[in-house]
Amino acid sequence: MSLTGVSAARACDVTVGLVLELTGPAGQYGQAGAKSVEMAFRDLNEAGGVNGCTLLADTRDSQSQGNVAVDQATQLVNIKKVPVIIGGIISSVSLPILTSVTAPAGVVQVSPASSSPTLTALARQGKTNGLFFRTITSDALQGTAAAKYAMDRGLTKLAIINVNNDFGVNMAQEFAATYKALGGTITSVTPYNEKQASYTAEASAAMAGDPEALYLISYPVDGATIARAWISQGGPQTFLLNDGMNSSDFIEAVGAKYLENAYGTSSGTSPTESTEYFYATYKDFSGGIEPSAPAADRSYDAGAIVGLAIAQAGSADPQAIKAAIPQVVAEGGEPIYAGPEQFAHALDLIKQGKPIRYEGVIGPVTFDANGDITGPFRLWKITGGEIETLGEMSADDVAAIKAEAGVK
């Protein structure tokens, strides 16, 4: 659908597909992410829309399952003819969408939260056709940050329990490489399959070797079941957690009193005016979801970048949008922040042929040739049932740690 030359008086729609995990183990992420994208589209529409056209979201539930996600994405591409799919949240959903649907069909895909290094590898191998972007840093970086954080907190001997999918296996491997190089000891690595009623066997296996702590790479629901099994069998109540457990649901399900020595890492933010706007506005818009909910902030940015790129492209042609996505966040453009007023200014600048640089809720980002971003990592602790930020590790810090440890 061409957006150029559309009469201002004539309404038109541009539909973007959303395939997100509204139910299943990652349901909390997907629900927050869907509301964030809807809010970004609302803000762009209130700003005048993309070249006079209304942005719409056709949202589908992947149920946190790759095969379901492929079916939903196929419908969106073949029947709805969407030029862009935003999703999935987790890598085990994003990967099959990419390899089975978007890359073969020539449709742009933007994931707000899929962090698997496999996505970078596919891009390097030329298998994404340059169509994949994500607004989260790769686990190749987060694993390194987590390893250094663990050592800094005195967690020098731990067991790993990880979800047995691309995300969990890669995160465990990336973490282990740096952790061992820094002098840490891993007593065992126990993968688990999702949605089991009990994880007693996995927790028991992970206790071999007398670890002092557990590194749990999981999602809120299964993660809570595993943590309870670990605690009930006498495992030390000291945890290292990935960003999936940065969740009030996880804390409530396990019990805050058992998590006073729980530490974690998340893809961080560099606060901007967009951050202030989002934190002031999102909870009311979303019907009560906290702006700190996993994937909420970067999902807004995914929606904003997609909408601005469609405006920049002047067309709903996927190839034009692919080219425009890096342009709307490129250095040298006039800084633009979240919200209708700022978006109206951005759209006006685009009409004038002037460059913009969207500086989002997660901070200013740029995309590299693989569709990846670099950014800081948040270092946190659970204290009194609340997530407390203890510090931040920059992308440069992570690169230096990798170099020091001799990890590629």
C-alpha cells in the first residue's frame, strides 16, 4: 500500500502484525509488550498518523509456542499482507517466525525482547536478508555481564538450571565461558523442559557438587516452581537470576523472604525524556501494568521505531521500511522522544526531508549490520520483595570483560 499522495481527507490504514506471547510461560511479557506497542501506535496516530494514515495493530497470541507463532505469522503475512511483524518476545518464538515466515516472505520483523545469539549468527550468515531487528541486547553480552556480577557479589561456586530452548542453552553457555575464565566454578548444568508440574528431579540433580548458589535461567512461572523445589530440598537461598525473574509474579510465587539473596541482570536503559514520558503514562494506558514490567519499555520503542520508519519510508513496502529503520535512530538526526507532541514534530521533520534520531524509553540506540543494538545492563537485587537497582554495566565494560577473559 503506497502512503504517498494519499489525500488528507481520505482515511487509510496501515496494519502491523503483532505475534506476542499473551499466554503460556512468557504471557506476562507479551501482555505488557502488546499494550506498549498499542500505546506507541496511539501516540503516533494522535500525532497525525504516518503520512495521514492510521497505524493499526493486528495482535495474535503465540501461546509461547513456536509452531503456533508460525501459524499466526503466516496468516498475517499471507492474508493480511502486513509489511512488518513485531514479535516474538522469547527467542524460541522469534526464531521460527524469522526462518519460516518473515525472512522467506521478505517481511520486516522486529523483536522487543528476544536475546538469543543465534539471531545474530543467522544475520551474519545472510539468512535474515537484513529484515530482522531487535530492541534488546544479545545474551552473548548479558551472559558476560551476569558472570562478572556474580563474581563481584561473591557467588563463586554455583549450579545452573536453564530452560532447554535456544535462549536458555545459549545464555548458559555464554555465562559459563566468562564465569570460568574469571575463576568461578560451575558444579552442574541442568536443562529443563517447560511447563512441567514438578521440577523436583531437576532441583535434586542441580545440588550435586555442593553449590553455594543457583543460577536460574527461566521465565516467571516455571522459574518460581523450580525455585520452590530448590528451596524445599534444602538448596541454598542464594540466587543469580536472568531478566525473566525481574517480575513481581515470580517474587510473590516464591515468597520474598526466600529471595533476600537473589541477584539479577537485565538489559538496561539510559534514561531520556522518553523514559519519563513512558513511566508517567503507561500504567494508566495499560490498565494497571507497571512500566517496569519485563519487555514493556523496549516494546514501546519497537512500536515507535516501526511507525516512524513507515513514515520515513513513505510506503508500506517492506524493503523501504527495512532501509528506514536504521535511519530513524541514526546519529546526526534531530533528537525525538516518545509521546504525541514529539511524534508530531518528528513526522513534520520527515515530511521536510530532515533526519531524525528517536531516543527511546530504553535510551538512544543504533542498529548494527545484524539488526542488533548495544546498551547497558542493569544490575539488581531483590530486597523486601522489591527489585532494587544496585548498578549498571556499560557495553564498553562488557567488551572489556570479554577481552580480559579471552572470550569471543
